[in-house]
Amino acid sequence: MLKISKNRILFGAYIIIVTLFFLYYLFPSESLRDYCAYRLSQISPDTRINIKDVKLAFPPGFRLSHVDFYHFEQTIGSIDHIKIKPNLLSFIGQDTSWSYSGKAYTGKFSGTAEIASNSPTHRVLIDTTFSGIQLKDIAAIRRVIDYQISGMLDGKLAYKTDSRNQTLRGNLRLSDCKVDLNIPLLNLESLTFKDVTADLLMDNHTLTIQRCRAQGNQMDASISGTIITSQGILDLNGSLNPQHALLAKLKNSFAVNLFKAGKSNDQGFAFKIRGTLEAPEFSFN
């Protein structure tokens, strides 16, 4: 009797191992690639995805490796790998939900997604938390801004879209930031900041910088305003508070005289930026 029970256990284990083997190696990768592309097209019709490798993952889910994103056939970003796990109970209702985690640009990210496929508005909600992202390697930023920005990015993003509207909220922190300027500002070819924090809102094609503060050895700065991304139109206002080291470097220059004349207590020197992303117009108030 004991021998029969032992044989049944071994046979059951064999069946499980064989099943897992075939699930893993015969996993329908092409179908999953097509499904991911279809889902992304629902969220952003102008965006395309290319996935090099798809594997089944445990606990139940799947792992995508070497994922590239394109907008109007131009590269905007990539992910080293991402593991996606469905909330199986959510498939009973109208809204399906997923959780995910992965690595990109030497950093890591995780979050949740909720898709209302059967809703008339086709609502999609995506929340992401990330840390240790190398900003200089993100292609989308290089497309929008024609100068180099580097630093380590942490923060949260909340994306919502439906048939009427698209919004993206961001709470970001950038450390060890460096901005290489194409056109020198105050005789400086680059700006460095130890810490930059920002609250942003993208509503369709308008980016609103609700709050952005930067602290560094050269200067402290703050900026707010809007950027119409579809046309690159700038409407930004802010203030600069130069540190003593920067004032010493600008000694006897026209810029330092402007600072001395315009600075008021701890408010810094007010400025505005108009024009476009390709040709910004910087002026002091």
C-alpha cells in the first residue's frame, strides 16, 4: 500500500514537472507580444512597442525583456526587463488590474495598472514608483530638450486616460543634476544642482510645472509655468538666488551687476522664459 502511494506521488510530481516544462518552453510568446502591442495602442495610438523576449514567470505572470518604445517611429525609451502579474480576481469584473516591477536605466520601478476595457470611456489608470533612474539615457528627454541633462531620478507618476482626456501627474526628485547649455547663461556653459524637486501635471498637450525648486553650489532656483508640448511654446517664470562662489566668478561682469541691483532679501532675482523649446528667450524682470 505504501509502495502504491509512493508511486502515485512520484507520478504526480512527474506530471507537474512536465506540465511546467511545456508551459515554460512552449509559452505563446508571439501571441503575448501582439496582446501587449494591442493594449498599448489602446492607451496611446501613436506609440509602438518592440519586445525581444517573453517568458512565463512564477508566481503566475510573465516577464518581458529588452522592451523598446517608439512614438511616431522615434525611440522614446526602453526597459531592461519587466515582470507583470495579473490580479486574477479582477478578470471577473469589468476592470482588470495588474501589478508590475522591473529595471531600466540602472534603476528600478514598480506599480499597478487598471484597465476598464468594457467601459464606454476605456479608462486606464497607471501608477508607478521609481528610483535610481539615470536621466541622461532617456531618449524621450533628448527629443524634447536640445541639451544634456544628467542626474539620478526618483519619484512617482500617475497616468490616467479615457476617451476624452489624458493626464499625467508627477512628483519627482533629481539628485546630482547637471545641465549642459547650448547657449551660455550668465557666462556659464553648464549648471549643477545637488537637489531638484518638482510637481508636474501634463494635461493633454500642456505641461504645467506647478512647483520646481533647485539647490546647488552655484545658485538656488525656482520655476513654474506652462509648456505647450505640441508646439514647444514656453511661458515660465522663476527666480535665481546666486551663491557667493558664482558671484565671485562673475565679478565685474554685467550679470553680477544685474544681480546686485535686482536682488531683494531672500527672494532672488526674478526671470521669465518665453519663446519655444528650440529657441528659448530668457530675460530678467
